[in-house]
Amino acid sequence: MDATSHLKDSLEAAIALANRFGAEWSRGRLQAPGDTDAVQAVLRLTTNLEPVVDEPALAEFAAGGVRLYSALGLLADGSVDASARELNELLEATRAAPRLSQYEGKLWHLHFAGPEVSVATRWLAEFATAAAMLLGSSELNLLRRCGAERCDNLFLDATRNHTQRFCSTACQNRTKVAAFRSRG
């Protein structure tokens, strides 16, 4: 097992939550308000469990997603110090502290908040920790903003030569079609 696979999954989920609640435009469309289904889809990126998100948790996830989008956006724009300040505030607000946990019959695994906080706070602590670990790594330049018009999404460049410009093939195709139409 890759020891960093859970961290990578948590970072992908953090970016997905940030995009869902922080980006005004996504893939050429104005974003609709996030709902519990959207949060559950984000959480499934990092767990095999079926997460249950109620309305109070939704509000906390939405606020946390906006904060993550701000911090990750600063990082993507090269404002590392400002991003670090925002991530530190989020880590402090969630009282993120590593601790080993074990569910009955399962392996030990790392959590970043104790059972005394809300479910949303536990997840946000994990996502903020994953973002903070990216900030402190040599791979922080792989976090990018989508280069397409009408898309505010952030993404991790997963290409071998690190030249990815778009968050999705949909954005890449929209941009190519627009360029073709403007020429003719």
C-alpha cells in the first residue's frame, strides 16, 4: 500500500470541496448552491463508507469549502505566505491534531481531530492538513487554476511533464472550439 495514498485522496477531496463551494464558475456554468449530495460525493473520494451529511453539517462544510478555496487559490496564485496564514487559521479553528484511531475490526489510521468535534470539523481538519502538507512540499507548484474562460476550478496537475492547463477535457475542448471559431 502506498503510504501517501490517503493523503493524496484527502487533498483531492479538499480541492473538490473548495471548488464546489468557492468557485463561482465550473466548466463553463455558474455553480448551483452545494447540497448534501455534493458533500457526500466529495467525502466518498477519501472513504469507502457512505457518509451522511445533514443540513447543519452542510452549512459547516460550505463555510469550510469557501475557506479552503481561498487558501488554495492563494497557493495556486503563488501567494504562499498568505495561503499559509489562511491554512493556519483553518487548522486552528478545527483544532487539527494528528491522532491514531481504530474502528472495531479495522486497521489503525490517522485522524486529525478528536471525537468531541462535529463530523464536518473532523473532515475539514483532515482537508486543511492535506492542503498544509501540499504547501510544505516540493509539489506545491502542481496546484493550478483552470485556464478556461468561465471556470474558476483549482486542480492538481497530474501530467508527466506538468503542463496541464485545464481542470477537465470539457474545459480544454470549450477553449479549443472558441479559439477555432474566433479564427474563422
